[in-house]
Amino acid sequence: MAYAKAEDNHIATRKRFGHWEGDTIEFRGTKEKVVTTLVERKSRMVLLIKNNLNIHER
């Protein structure tokens, strides 16, 4: 994996706890519910967060 900044290379080595990657999963058939995923790079701990979107509150 390549990083834009040289000082961010320590993230790829996974030596320190606290660097997170996030993503969102949308489900086919419904756009009102999504799951946010967070993965900690060193421990590979995964958090899944269920989100209910209310399009009328945007």
C-alpha cells in the first residue's frame, strides 16, 4: 500500500495502536440502512455500526 506522505509510512508498519480505516456498506434494495465499518490497523479490531438514515432530515 502506498501513502502520499513519507511521514505516514509508520502507519503501514502497524507498530502503533490508534490508526483506523473506515468504510460504509450500503445494502441492495434499501438505501435507508447502512453499516459503517472501522478497522484498527495494528490489532485489526473491527467495529460495525448500524446506521439508519432518515433522508428527510438532510
